[in-house]
Amino acid sequence: MRTLFKTLTLAAAIGITATANALTVGFAQVGSESGWRTSFSESVKAEAEKRSITLKFSDAQQKQENQIKAVRSFIAQRVDAILIAPVVETGWQPVLMEAKRARIPVVILDRNVSVTDQSLYLTRIAPDFELEGQRAANWLTEKTEGKCSILELQGTVGSSAAIGRMKGFNETIAKFPETKIVRSQTAEFTRSKGKEVMETMLKAAGGGKDICAVWAHNDEMALGAIQAVREAGLQPGKDILIVSVDAVDDALKAIVAGDINVSVELSPHLGGPAFDVINEFRGGKKDFDKWIKMGGAVFTQENAAEELAKREAK
Amino acid sequence: MNLSKNPNLRRYLWPCAGLLLLLLINAIIAPEFFHIEFKDGRFYGSVIDVLNRAAPVALLAIGMALVIATGGVDLSVGSIMAIAGAASAYYITKGVDNLAIIIGAGLLAGLIAGAINGFLVGYMSIQPIVATLILMVAGRGIAQLMNEGQIVTFDHAGFAFLGTGDFLGLPFPVVLVIITFVIVQLLTRKTALGLYIEAVGANPSASHYMGLNAKAIKMSVYCVAGLCAALAGMIAAADIKGSDANNAGLWLELDAILAVVIGGASLMGGRFSIFLAVIGALIIQTLSVTIILSGIPPKFNLLIKASAIIIVLLMQSPLFQKQLSQLNIWKKKEANHA
């Protein structure tokens, strides 16, 4: 029995070396809680297929314990590399040490992990929220020549996306004394709250006649806000500019329709760079930046239709 | 003075006073708060917004008031909202144009969910908090399955009317609340049903010996709560022309329970007032608007909300009133006078 097993493993090993490029990579994804998350998973799968990498995909349904189980099973299956998109930052040390002992490189995608030993993972590939805020602010200040009263819809209080985007945006508009945020409130990243909060804000701001723009920390809130702006008898995209982040499909459609002016992409295409890192590592490179920042493209009325067509073709 | 001594009227006094106080604060920090104009065939203003936005929680609170009166609680109403919204959205995206089918699907989903709760609580004698917790957690999953994990958007003018239409100048959700309120009020106060519900909540064994069918009564209140939640869920979906299984009605069950409690009901069951539950919902919504109008940074939202609600609840507590009245100078004078 044991010899049979040995021959089998040997045969498998030969099989792997025969097709040296056919990597097997395990991917522990958070789940499919939002449209963005789904495109993120799809993009990793598509990228793996393009490079003929065997991808073992695990959906953790928003639970860290499921992710840890998935990573352990990847280690047991002796995959060549592991990608983790963590649910939460903490609690990763033990399982990452197991991966290190098994000499399997780990790449973190999207959210961060907090571990005392930084050598436990190769690198983290993640969007830079501050950069997104800056890009949104740059577009707005350029468009309005630095004169604008803004209503801000914040994301969930304390979330890293809200904090980062707010910081990037505020630092940029601080250079323009006539660009000011007149009212700011959280709408918890949801469409319904975006609409509700915008209704009240518009009324509090005298019907919105002196407001030049709405700055929403994500597309969902922006999509809710444009309905509120329209119901207040104003035209979103013209009377009030709508600036947002994420560039999900619905937002691109709204840009094409002229309701949203700009959305900075929160790039879901983290798969390509992740596989690049793994290949470089296998090629002998040892030392990577601990955070590879992904800056998203800026979509406006000029290029949204093109991107939408590209996405629909997929 | 007789007014404040009549315990029945006093029940109504404090929640209404709380609401008036909040409205007054709003009027002070934002003078345009009470400004209402008639625009495009509908009333338009902050007060109308409060009524409109309070509608989902008010509907939930109407159902919740009945459930709480039987000594139960329904934690699943927020998830039922998501299911009903998803059910309606499912049929719209499948190309069904018949409004009766679309709304019927939502209501049926709510009724089934309520019946499951009612069966578990009434006939299986599972504690309400546990029985409804099942659907609270699983319900959102069911809604996500129906939506295939996405936010489903749709365009259906008839269905959108539920959330954004207007009737006699009032937003349609407000009209729906009024209709639901009148129906439930008639059912519970013009028939013996209300008395039965209170009896089951106040003293289950006594009502059992009186020959009341507690199981059927419990079953029916959870069904009503399910239907109210379904209506609220369809309003929420129609409002944004989309069904968001992750966020529709999220944590609203807690707002609904709070609305009922602010309305002076006891979680132990017994006496209830649908009217006060609706007032409770209005207090919660007015508070949210107050916070937005005040321009206070969002990180203080929850703190302010909590403080205001503690004050409203303290004002209602007989013990607190008694202690307060001992400090009150006028009361002493009055006592001397008498």
C-alpha cells in the first residue's frame, strides 16, 4: 500500500514537473456580499484561466473560520501558492505560520492582516483608498475651478474605506479655499440610506440651489443620492455634480446616462498582479514591497461607455 | 391636572410630549423644518420626509406591537423585509408585469415567514427570541439566494409607486401606514381580538382556562407582523428601485422594538397601543433627521440617539417621575396649596 502511494506521489510529482508552468493556487475569498466582490472573484478566476493556473477557489461566506479551514486544506493539498482576501485583520498568525513551515508563499489581497512577523506573507495587493479620494477631489476641483460647496455622504463610520477616502479627498480640497464640504453625514454605504440622507441634506441646504456637488464614498450611496436630487426637482450630473468611488456596473450606466459625473474605480482586478508576484517569487525574487498599491482608473462621461461595453463582453 | 393623573391619558402624554420636543428642537436648529409647499401635486418639506421615511419602521412597529402584546418578540422582521423585496424583484426581473402578482408574491413571502414564526412560537412553544432568530439569520440568506448575491435593480412604474408615488398629496408609503393602522386598529379594538391578544400576553394560563386559543392567537399576530414587514420591504425596494438583500431592513427589527417600547409597551406582554407604536417610530425618525440637520459629525450619531432615547424612556418611568416630582418646586407649592 505504501509503495503504491509512493509511486502515485512520484507520478504526480513528475506530472507537475512535466508541465512546469501549471501552477496550482488556492484562493480563500471572503464571499460574495457585493457586486464588487463578485467581479473581484471573477477577475481572479479569469486571470488564472488565461495563465493556465489551476485555481482552487473557496468562498468563506464572510466567516474567518471558514477561511482558515480553507487555507489549511490548501496546505494539506500542497498547492504552490495561496491567495487570501481576509475577512478581518486579526487572527491570521497561526495559519500563516503553518503555510510558512510548508514553504508555501502567501499573497494577501484587499483587506490587511495584522501579524507580528511580516515575513509570513510575500506582499499585500490592495487598493489605496486615499489615492481614490485624491483622484475624486482632483477631478472635482479641476471641473469647478476650485469653487464648490459639497455635500458629503460618508461610508460606514470607522471603516477603512471611509477613513481613507475622506482623508485623501479632504487633503486635496484643502488647497482650494473656495472648495468646502458644507454638510457631511454617514449613509452607511447603502443605496436606501444614500437617498434618505440626501433628501434631508438638500432641504437643510436650502433646497440645494447653492450646492455644486455631492461626494459619495461609494457608488451605492451615489445612486441613492441621484434619486433624491431628482425628486428635489434638480438634475443630477448638471445642477449638482455627482462624484463617487467604485465604478460598479450600475454606476457606469448612470455615468453614461449623465446622472453621475465621475466614479473612481476601486479596481477588482487584483488577480493579475497577484500571479505576477507569485511568478517573480518562483523566479527567485525574495523581497517585495509589503503593500502593492492599486490605483483605479477614473471613469467619466468620456470613457464610461467604452468600459461598460468591455465589461459586458466578458 | 386631572389629565396627568389619569393613568390612561398619561400613557399618551409622554411619548407625544417627546415627539413634540424633538420637533421643536428641529424647528430651532433648522427654521425651514416646518416649511411645507405644494409642488408637482404633492406636499414637499422636511415634515413630510419624516413621515415618509418613518413609514417602514411604523409598519414594522404596528406588527411588532401585537407580537409584543402577546409577550413575544419578532427579530426576523428586518430579514422578512429583504425576502419580500427580493420576491417582488424576482418576478419583475422575470418579466412579470401584473402588479397584483408582484405585490402578491411579496405579501405571500411575508405571510409564509410569519406563519413559520407563529408555528414555532405558538404550536412548538419555542421561545420567541429563539424562534424568530432563526429567520432573522436565515432570512437574509434566502433573500440573497433569490437575488443570486447581487443587488437586483428593476424598472416598473407600478411597483415603484409603492415607494415613490403620492396619493392626495401624501407620499404613498404614508398612505399605506394609515390604511394598515386603521385596519389593525379596527380589528383589535372593534372586535374582541385586541382583548384576547392582551389576555394571552398578560396572563397565559388564566386566558387558557378562560378557553382562549392562545396558539391560534400567537400564530395570527406573527402572520400580521410578517405581512407588515413584507409591506415595509416592498416600500424599501420600490423606493430605490432595487432589492438589496444585504442591507434592506438591516437592524430595523431593533428600531421597531424600540418604537413599541418608546410607545410605553411592556416587553412582558399585555396592554398595547398601535397608535403609540407609530408615535415611537416617528420619534426615532425625527431623531435621525435632527442629527442630520444639526450637522454634528456622524461619529456622534449613535451616542445622541442613545441619549435621547434614554431620556424618553426615563420620562415614562413612574419611578423616575416620582423622584423628579419630589425635586419639583411647583409640585410642593401645589401640595401646600391643597
